[in-house]
Amino acid sequence: MKEKGIKGFLFNSKVAPYVFVLPFLLTFCIFWLYPFISAVLMSFQNILPGQTTWVGLDNYTKLLKDKTFHIAIKNSFLYTVITCALLIPIPMFLATVMNSAFLKAKTTFKAILYIPALTSVVVAGTVFGFMFSELDGSTMNQLLHFFGKPSIKWLKAYPTGWFAMILLCCWRWTGVNMLYFLSGLQEIDTALYESADIDGATKWQKFTKITLPLLKPTSIFVLTISIYAGLAMFLESYMMWGGNGSPRNIGLTIVGYLYRRGIEKNQMGYASAVGLVLLVIALVINIIQLIANGTFKKEK
């Protein structure tokens, strides 16, 4: 009788929706809401082993004067801008080519471009670190020798170090973004292109007047995740330089600085402030770009 009562309760039309939603709510509260509230509280504290003291806004005041943090912000912002500028038009172009009728072996090309995304970041970062090593036998220095150029210290200068980071990012994520755009292209009604052909439209006109406008939702999605990914970049840099101490902080990002303060220096309160500032920066940038793209406009 008791078992029937429990079943009746669980299968009740009013209760069942809450039962199905409960796993998500528990996961959200335990793994997101609770850590977020804890981070907010910790950002106003000075945390030492066995000792916690409230310091008010001192952690945020220090951030305003922290030159290393300013370098981390500049690096993360520049990295995000460059990767977004590359990882939207290039994958869009590749998706357009992949969606065309003349290209053969499409499945093979998709697999080749997507395989890098399946590679561990640790492995990819380590391999690229070896490729761009300052040793004469490294891949990139061997390439320079082929053209009669001397070896250079790739990861000890801003231009070459950043070239390595951007190349790693493009290698890993071009295929993923291409698949996003390809799925968007396949949702476009081919009748629109047929009508454009009848009207005598050129390929460029079809691309700018049909493809680009109808790909806008996909483009906004790719831009949004690219901004978050760019601002959250850490492990690639950490593995490429073999640690969090790149020369003159070339590869230091906001997340890397958070790791340095929180884990390496055991300053969890200060690290929490860094993390919350990163969250605010990411939200502000994405809200601005969503407003600029017309995502929040009310439908008439």
C-alpha cells in the first residue's frame, strides 16, 4: 500500500515535472550556485590555512594597482580578439566550400578538420611547445634552416610566442566552428539559391544577400562561445611554456593569473576577486556584442 502511494506520488502529473527537473537543480546548486556564492564571499576575505579574515574591498583595490593583472587582461583581450577574427571567417569559408556540390570526399575532409578537437589540450600544448622550441632540431627552426634562416627563440618573444599560441588555437578549433557553420548552411532552403540563379545573381551576391543573413544566428553563437573560450584560455599556454611562468608574462592570461595567485601562492581570496572580475568582463563583452547583433531586440 505504501509502495503504491509512493508511485502514485511520483507519477502524479503535478509532481512528475519537478522530479525530472530535480537532477538539474541539484547539479546546478552544488556545482555552480554554491561555488559562485563561495567565490563572492571569499573575494572579500584574506584566506590563510586555518585563518579567514574579512578585508572588505582590499582585494579589488589591489587589482586596480596590480600591473601583472593588467598584463593578463591585455593578453586575454588581445588573444580573444585575434582568435575571433580568425575563427569566424575561416571556418565559415571552409563550411561554404564543404557545402558546395563540386567538393568530393566531404566526410574525409570533415574528419581531418575535426580530429584536432579530439586531441587532448595537454598533448597538443606539449607538442606545440616542442615544435616551437629554441633548439636547432625543433620543427620550426628546421623550417627556418630550410630557407637559410638562423634558429630563433620562438617562445621568448611576443610576436613569435603569440604566433605559436594563435596557431595552436586555430589548429584545434577551426574544424569545430566549421561544423557549426555547416549545420547552419544545411538549414538554408536551396530554393532561395535557385530563385537567385533565375534572377541572374552572382555567387558573391548569393553569399552576401542569402548566406550571410541566414547564417547570422550561427555566427552569433560561434562568436559568443569564442569570446568565452578566448577569455578562459589557460591550459594551452601553461603546457606550451611548461608552466605558468612564461618570459615577461608573454603567455599569462587572466585564468593563468588566477591559478598563480590561488594555487601557486595560496591567496584564494585574491584569486576569487580575479575570477569574479573575469566573469564580469566576459558578461559585459558578450552582452554588448549580443545587443550590437540585435539579439535582444523585441519582435514587432
